[in-house]
Amino acid sequence: MSDAHSHTHSHGQSCVVSRGETEALVDEFVASLRADGFRRTDALVALLRVMIRNHQPYTLAELAEVEDLRERDQATIYRLVMKLKDAGKMRQLNLAGRVSYFQLVLPGHHHDYLRCESCGEVQEVPLPCALAEVERELMHSLGWKGLHHELEFIGLCPACAD
Amino acid sequence: MSDAHSHTHSHGQSCVVSRGETEALVDEFVASLRADGFRRTDALVALLRVMIRNHQPYTLAELAEVEDLRERDQATIYRLVMKLKDAGKMRQLNLAGRVSYFQLVLPGHHHDYLRCESCGEVQEVPLPCALAEVERELMHSLGWKGLHHELEFIGLCPACAD
DNA sequence: CGGTTTGTTGCAAGCCAATTGCACTTAAGG
DNA sequence: CCTTAAGTGCAATTGGCTTGCAACAAACCG
């Protein structure tokens, strides 16, 4: 009952960074992490390399499939992701049902998503997001602090719509 | 590692329907469900009574605690919810991490939510939502069909913000 | 450069919401 | 009533996380 979505989701290509530029960003990122008690380990570097080079949401399972992380324990990746999240450097997105997606927090790289409820495809919304103003209004009128948001449009992708 | 949020979340009161009016809406809802092969069972009526009278997102666990559903098997509730979802009458919201929330689809009763990342409190956004136009634009320019959306603002509620 | 401290990792076990198989019950429609 | 297909309870399984523990290895110190 209820459809499955258990295949590999294709993400929109979005935000790909060149090889050399990635290394510099990774170094910078790791350096900033030192303050949070992180050490420069192979696993951390490999994880950041992937998530910086291709800035998009990944499931833990997807990360475990990636080059240089493939042969690592999933618990290791899990703990890295969680620690990054605790440090405020990682965001947990609840795009689909029971699996969580994770995406690095890179200031100025916010995105909303479209998800196909038939095939599970996820793609970025190619329009600027105008919710920052709503956030400001909510913080002002309701007293909430530090708001960000998660917006997902759900429907049928062109391929599944027939 | 990573905070827990495992307590009972308080939902904003929102959309409460009077006792008598609820019964009428339940009857109407059940009637429309006949077309999808549903039968009028006690469990279905009890479920709809709750979810129509107080139109808000519920977890399966919360539903299982409710009057008239308390002594029922959780698998029964689960299957009702899934079948309603398959019939397009129920929406699965991914508000928090591990657990899913479900909310009946009642045309014209759309809401966005605010969630506190410290205490887990969820409340409705008390502002009109202006994304219908974005949906139209996306369907037109990208060829997606039947779009709806899920929008959640995340931050610290007034109580947790100090 | 060794030695110490403390974060990191692998492995395996555990957790828990969700999911399913099966046999029994019951609503709906003759 | 009687038949049929949907609904239900119970128990068992799945699967994505989550954790305890002992072995490792960065980072730091003298």
C-alpha cells in the first residue's frame, strides 16, 4: 500500500564547484570546524568534498555510496553528519517520508525543492525565493528567533505526468 | 548527540469544528469515500471525527491515543491512514525527523507551520500563504502537474529563545 | 621526536516507528 | 439470510537510524 520511491533519486545538477576550487573551500571549511573540536580526518574531508562540490541534499545511504566513503562504516558518516548538524553546519531536510536528507549549510546557498510523488525525483526550484521577508515578519510579530525555512513543492514531474 | 524532541508536541488550536457540524462533515466525507471502496466502519468514523473536528497534523502515535481509537490496533489506524493517503484524502507531512505527521485534505484548509528546533513545538503560521501563484508559475514553466506544497519555518519559539 | 590527551572509527547490537502476512470478522449488496 | 470483498487484530519483520565499547589516530606538549 502506498507507493515506494525506493530507487535512486536524481537530483538537479545545481551548484557544482570546480575541482580546484572545491579543495580550497574544503580546507577553509575544515579550518572553521577546528573551533568546534573537529579533527581533519579522511572521512571528514571526503564528506565535505562531496557535499561542497555538489551542494545538494543527500541521504545517509547516498553518502555511503560515494567515492572515498564507500568502504567506510555508515555509523561513521552518520556521526559526522550529526556532529556537523550540532555545530550548525549541516541542515536536516525532511523531503520524503522516513528518510532524512542532509545538506551542508553554505551561507547564501538556500534552495527550495520540487518532488515528484510518483517517481521520487527531486529538483531545485529555479526561481528566487521570497520568503525571507515573511520570516522577518514572523519573527517580529510572533517573537520567534533565528528562522529559516524548508519549502517543498509536491506533484508529478513532466515524465510521470504523461 | 543531536537533541531529542521526544515529548508531546502542542499544536496550535486552529480549525476546531463544532460537535454537530463535525458529524455532518464526517457523513459527507464517508459518503465521498464510498467511491474509493471504503466501508463505514467504527474505526474510520472515529478517525475522521478526530481529524475533521480538529484539523491539524497528527502522528500515528497521537492518533492511537485518541478517544475511540485508543483500544484499536495501531496497524488498523496505519492502514486507514495509508488508504486515505492513496485515495488522495490524506497528506503526509514531514515536519520533524523520524515520525511522520498526517493531516486530512480539506479543500481550502491549507496551512504552513512554525517548528521550534529546541522544544519541538509546532504552530500554524497565522498569515495567508501566497505560494499558489508560484505553483502556477512552476507548472507552467516546468511542466509539473498537480502541485501543492509544504512549508515549514524552523527556529526558536519565544519560550526557547530566552 | 616520543608521550599524552581526546576526538574518531569499526563492529555489532539495539531501538522504534513503520509495515506486512495471515486468519478471522464484518459491512454492503443482493 | 448469504456471499463477497473490505476491514481488523495479532504477531512478526523491516529498515533507517542510534549507541556502547574497544581499538585508532589527530593534535598538542614537552
